[in-house]
Amino acid sequence: MAPTDATAPTAGTEWWRSSVIYQIYPRSFADASGDGIGDLPGITARLEELADLAIDAVWLSPFYRSPQKDAGYDVSDFRDVDPIFGSLADFDAMIERAHSLGIRVIVDIVPNHSSDQHPWFQAALAAAPGSPERERYVFRDGTGENGELPPNNWESVFGGPMWTRVTEPDGTPGQWYLHIFDTAQPDLNWELEEVRAEFDDVLRFWLDRGVDGFRVDVAHGLIKAPGLPDFVQSQEEASMGGGAATQSPYWAQDGVHEIWRRWRRVTDEYPGDRILAAEAWVYPLEFMARWVRPDEMHQTFNFGYMEAPWDGEALRQVIDDSLETFGAVGAPSTWVLSNHDMIRHATRLSLGEDAPQGHGVGPETPGLPDIEEGIRRARAATLLMLALPGGAYLYQGEELGLPEAIDIPGDARQDPTWHRTEGERYGRDGCRVPLPWEADRAAYGFSSTGETWLPQPGLYGVLARDRQRGTVGSTLEMYRDALRLRRERGLGAGAIAWRDAPAGVLSLDNGGVRVIANIDGAPVKVHGEVLVASSPFDGDLLPPDTTVWVRAAE
Ligand code: GLC
């Protein structure tokens, strides 16, 4: 592939332009209470092991009060910690410990919907149609002769209709309410100033407690097209929870940007570069870049990169497009390969392009992943990612090379997707399995009692952190080396210059590091001192599925 000039670094030196942010999924990180569900004291106790990875920040998925119908993305009190995760005092202790270790803390915020157990929704159910209480959500009369049919044909992201009918306080069948996700997650009405003011206050509540920013859940939702017109989304887009530019009446409406500008004004009131990071599943990239215009959010997850196939040409294209498109609005690109919604990349990369959102063993299984190949590719993909300028996101457990847990029995599965589709879609449990810390302890050190809210595969014992720490060639040591070098050499704030390379091979320079990633090419000769390699490498011919960093000629 042909060389190009160095891509100009994005303006500004704020920390988030080049950060490495590690996603903690609290349910599955570490369980101090022994009930089988991870918690905040568990996180506090293990933070030092993250500091060892040279990350800049952690992002915590929701730990708020919640009936846990969607693993905490159904919030019943936006200003409190759910007792299964601990208390506000535990939160304060966690953030203090993180800050003392030099780790910033970003929390999830879920504005598109609340839990159906939120006092606002309970008040809406108790009130009459047309009341101010109902106005806070999206209630509509049904269609059909007696309102027995939903107001329109929208399908929920988790399967089934996007509407649920309520029983009115007098016992008669009543109005319908909208929920893009589960029935237990009614959408809030963001046209209402009261809803906007409430969330300003929630932001301030956590900012005052010292959080360094927010990962904004479903940042492409919130506003719906006037009149709620019928719309059928493709299965593929529906399962990804996102949509193409300008098509969908419930994704990526223009009106949403006004809200992010308002939120930006709130975070800007605080010192210390507090950030907003969008989860916005929108296409194409030019459209996604609107979320990070200078007066909106700071970062947005670059899902285009995550979804790129394992193909040299495609990866180079998405890297170039990302740097250019985000650069054009003055924002850093981000890079991410795994999270709590996607098949872990150690499995996904061996499944090919048709990998679904979740995976399991059953009639729908598109083929069993090749574990060796998956881990090899995952390590190569990560080593390429960590050399790129911009913000990188890591998902807990990827530093251990954890594959997706695919053999979770149906009755142990918890994701509403599995239940709402009656097992047709496996859902996301396989990437949410509790982490292995010590191979020889109960639940591999996740909980003192051996309890785990999802079963852990036996392979997680082999991949436990204590087995990998200090072991030459382990995935964990590769992450440690790469993250340390990335920090020392300022790669996140650097600029890349592509070098000539044969088909299927990517080669670039950044900050005195030369990266050679043999994605799917023929073995290629590598010169120079190897700094870190994604797989054992004899220093001569680099095989496919392998990335190395070598010292670049100064
Ligand atoms: C986001 C979250 C996902 C959740 C959904 C509804 O996509 O990442 O886990 O189910 O929003 O809140």
C-alpha cells in the first residue's frame, strides 16, 4: 500500500485527545460482597492492577439504582448507587482511590429512557392521559377500533414492538408508551424543558462528586421525528441499535444536537477538562462527526473501526477516513474493538463479517470460532490500534485475551434480547462474564464465595490475570508493554505516516515507532529492533495475523 504524508495531529493538548480509557463493567469486574455480582468496593480493591496498565481513565457502565432489567441501563434513581453495587460512600472511596492512582473516572449516563420503576414513570401510570406526569414520557393512544393496536409499527432494538399498552388507573385498557429498548425502559420526552433541566442537575450531581466525564448512552436517541411516522429498520441495523443518516424517525434527529450543546455548557463550567463521550450508532462517519463538533461532545465511539473486517485494505481505509473526518471538525478519532454490547474481538475476528451481536451454541450458530486464530488476530488488531493517534478504548478482560463465552445455557442467560426474541438472538451475555483474576481461587478470584451471576468458561482459568502477569509473551504483558510505549512516546498525540507495504500489510511510523501489521498478506521481512510483538516472532519474516512495533530510524 502506498505511502502518504503524515496526518496532521488534531488541535489541542487536552488529555482526552490522546487518552486510553478502560471500560469497567461493574457487574463483572470484581465482587467484594460475595453475592456473585461485582461492586464498587471490588473495583476499588483492584484499581492498582489497572494503574499497572498505564491507562488514563476508567469508564464505568451504570451502577445506579435499577431493577436490573437491562443490567443497569434501566435506571430508577439517577442520583444513587444501587445496593448491589454499594453506596454513594463506596463511590466516593472508589473515585478517591482512582484519582490517587492518577486514573480519571468517567461514568455512564442514560438519558434516553428511565426504568419503569422510576418515580416519574410510576407517577405517569397513576395519572390520566394528557397529564403533566404522562408528558414526561411518550404516551400515545393506540390505533385500531378500540386502541388495541400500537400507535405505529416501530420495532424495539431488543425485539418485539416498541410500544407497551398500560392499564389505566380505573382498570380499563389504556394508552401505549414508547420504549426503544425493553418494556422496562420507557423513553423520556426530551421535548420537555423539565426533562432537560432534570438531567442538567444529574450531570452536576456527579460532576460535584468529582467525575471526569460521562459516556452518554444512546446519544443518537432522545428526539423523535414529529408525528412518529411508520418505519421499518433492517434487521442488521436494528440489532446494532443504530441507523443510517437521515432515515430513521427515532435515531439521530437534528434536535438532539441542541441537547449536547447544552450539556457541553454544563461540563465547561467545571475545571479539569471534564468530557462527554457519545455512544452514537450513526453512519456514515461524516454524520457521526457531528456529535463532536467543537461545541458538542469531546469524543464519540468510532464504531466504523470496530466493525471493519479483518482486511488490510479495509482497515487502512477506515483509519484514513476516521483521522480525516474527525480531524475536519477538530476532534480526535477514537478506536475501540470491544465493549459490553459486542462479541469480544478475540472471538469476533475469527467469525468473519457476518458475526451477529451475540453468540452462542445452537441452531443459529454461524460457525464455531477458532480460539487460537481469534486471539492471534485480536492481539494483532490491538497492537495496531494502540499505535494510532487519538483516544483508545479498552474493554475489561481484553487485556487477558478473553474470548466470548459462547456456551452459556439458555436458562442462565440474562440479556433481555435473548428473552424478547425467545432465544433467536443470543444477546450480549457472552462478553459480560465475570473476570478471572487468580486461577486457583473460587470463581477465579472474581468473588470470595465462588458465586458468579453468569457461569465462567474453564478457559478463563487458564487466562487468569495471575497466570499472565510476568509471563513473557502473554496477552497481558503485550498490553502492558504497548501501553507503556504508547505513553512514553506520546503515540496518542502523534501523527502517522504510512509507508510502502505489500498487499495485506500495513506499515506506518508514529513517534519513533514503526508499526508493521501483517493482516492477511504473505509473510513479510521486518528490519530493526523489535519493541513489542503481538505473537512470538523470530525477527525475520512476519506471518499474517501479526503486528510488530520496531524502533524506527530517527
Ligand atoms: C446502549 C448500551 C446497552 C443498553 C442500551 C439501552 O446501547 O450500551 O448496553 O442495552 O444502550 O440503554
